[in-house]
Amino acid sequence: MDIPELSATEAAAFLKSHPEAKLVDVRTDEEYALAHIDGAILVNTQEKANEILRLPPETPVVFHCHHGMRSLQAALWFRQQGLKNVFNLSGGIEAWSRDVDPKVPRY
């Protein structure tokens, strides 16, 4: 079950052209405090995961973390739980900061 990967620039364009899409951040509270993408939903507890699972299964969801590894695992898990339209932000918030929004701090 392969998860489609989007580069930071592809993800930015995708999110802009799909206003119903959700950007989900799976990092820790501490990482989120250091840097986050405006509009991203922090999902790092089961309670928050359950909120995402209540979305219509066709809702596009782009997952991200620091470099793209944890978010790939999260995207796979959410796909297994029934979400049908999941993507991983390749390179994570690091790539986003470098290629899309340099105002997002790198760490």
C-alpha cells in the first residue's frame, strides 16, 4: 500500500487548489512550538487522531513531520483506518521552510 509523496511545492499547490484538504502535523508539541505551518492541524494523540478519522473518508489529507519519515508511517496508519486520499509531504517541514515559506523556522 504505497502512500503518494508530494514535494513541498507540490503540497503547497495541492492545498491551495483543494480547500477541503487538511494538512496534518504529526510532530511533538515541542517541535510544533519551534516551528509550524499555518493551518496545519497538530495530531499527536489518539484523541486528535480520532478527530481526523471522523472526517469523510475521501477528504484529502497531507501528513507532515520534520523530514517526512514519521508522517509516512502516520499516513499509512490512517489509510489502514479507512482514509482513502492520504499523502505524505516528502522532506517534511524542513522542505516546506526551504522551498515554500522561509518564514517557517528550520531546526
